[in-house]
Amino acid sequence: MNRVPEFWSWLVHMGQKNRIKMPIEILEEIAEKSPIGQWLKEGDNAASLRLDEEVDPHLVQKVIDAYAPDLNDAEIIEIGRDPFLIAYVMADTSTRKVVTVEVSKPSKKRANRHIPDVCKDLKVPCCDSFQMLSTLNFSTAWQSSLGE
């Protein structure tokens, strides 16, 4: 976080402009399991990035079934909240895209499947972080282009 501080202010800015949003389930997971959790608690960081809508439980189930239709409880826990992320994008594939650091590994099965492979099977748009940064034209000088 200290290496490119401009990224974090850009991320909040993009959230305020509704260009980047994260479901509450993913924000909570990040806050629980990542050093970024402390940053999310500062100011309005989490609020700026939070997608304010309810997930469609039928879409979540459809995503879970794409991992495997007969997952056991341990596998459901292993998957975590990824199905929520994919389900929110499924609700509006024309304007949304899943962003993930995971890479495709088609050989993985059941709860071990990677997000890009599940997205591909469900025809849900997906990209990696670098593609997102390119698409949204991130630059460490982004504030100067706004006159800030």
C-alpha cells in the first residue's frame, strides 16, 4: 500500500464515480482476511466502494452449481464468497465485470475451481487486475489530470 499510494486514492475516486464497486460480501471477506481491511475502515473508503444492492439468491445458487451441483458443506466453506461476486455480475453483464487475481486452471474441479473458469462456463465477463487498470486508465498522475 505504501509503494503506490496514488492507487488507493484512485480506487476510492473510482468508487465514488461508480466505476468500481464491490459487493458487501467481498468487502467483508477482504476486511477479515487481508491487510487492506484496516484501510477499508478508514474514512469513507468502504462506503465508496460498496455496491448497494441485494444479491439474487437464485443467481448465487446457479454459480454454486457451476462449481459442482452436489457440493458438501466443507466445499461450500472452501469456495467462500466468490459465488456472490460472480452472481452480482451475472445480474448485469452488460455493465459489470468480475475482477480477480486468480488465473484460469481448467484442470481444477469442484470447490477448487478458479473464478475465471466458473465465469467462462457461465458466460460472465471476467478480467484480471491489470486489465482493469488498463481499461480504467489508471496512472499515478491521475489526480493531476483532474486538476486536483
